[in-house]
Amino acid sequence: MDRVNAEAAEAKVFDLEAKEHPLRELWASRAAVLVFLRHFG
Amino acid sequence: MQLHRERFAIRDLGAELIMIGNGTPNFAKAFLEEFSITTPIYVDPSLASYRALGMRRGVAATLFSPKVLVHGFRALRSGFRQGLTRGDHFQLGGVLVVKPDDTILYRYLSETAGDHPPTSDILAALPHQPGIEAQLSPA
């Protein structure tokens, strides 16, 4: 099975408090369904 | 948002629904309030994660493809009205299901605006399918 590439896993995303997280943190403790939105609104 | 309605089913099947948008945290907060989103939500204003995962971007795919017209008509018919756009207009999205060991259980890259995967396909990809525990239990 494919794995998430390193570039994507290390990409930085921000929470609602503008705190930075590496993308891989989002699936670190349990499986995640990541919905990448086109845009807000 | 159909997937948001399935967030409890997703949790029962061993995963967490998380949204990622391409605007700023303030856009995300407004979106969260407008659509009563209760799942975690993050933003990637640089679009680095979108690019690294192969998500498409382009004027034609977001404005002029025949699929856009069909999806747009269907959405209008079901009552959706596009409000003020916040974020990159031409970035398309997708869905990824990932396990803690980085394995991708499911991937869908939207090809046009309004192109979304069937929710049933996403649910079928999740780790804890009903009946699995019964099959694995010792007799």
C-alpha cells in the first residue's frame, strides 16, 4: 500500500489558534479522514 | 457537508474526520461557525500539503469543465448557494484516509469543482469494519 510521502507528512498546517503542526500529527494517534477543502465559504 | 454528517460513523469505524482548508485561521473560524462544524479543522495557506499530495489546481478545472456545470446545477437544485469565496479560488481538494503508520487507505483527488467521492467509498476504507472483530475472535 502507498504511504504518505515525506514532503506531505512534514508540510505545516495551522490550527484555529494559528499554532503550527506537521501534517503527520493529524494521523499520529489514530486513523484520520482528511478532507482537503477547495476553499472556505 | 455530507461527510460531516457521518463524523460519528467515521469515529465508530476507527478514524477521526479532520478538515483542512486553504485559507487563514480566521476563514476557518468563520466556516466553522457558518456550517456548525464540530470536527477538528486546520488550514494550509501555503498549499504545500495540497501540492505534496498531488491535488490539482487550475482555472479550467474549476470554472469551465462540463462536470462543473452538472455538479453546479445539481447543487443549486438541492438548495446550495455559493457564498463569498475565502481562499484560493483555483485550488481543488480531495480526501485522504491515513493510518498512524503513514499508510494511505484511501485517496481521492478532485478533478473539477464539485467533484466529490462517494461517502460509502470512504467509509468502506476505514480500519474497523463491522464484523471484523467477530471473524477474528477465537471460537
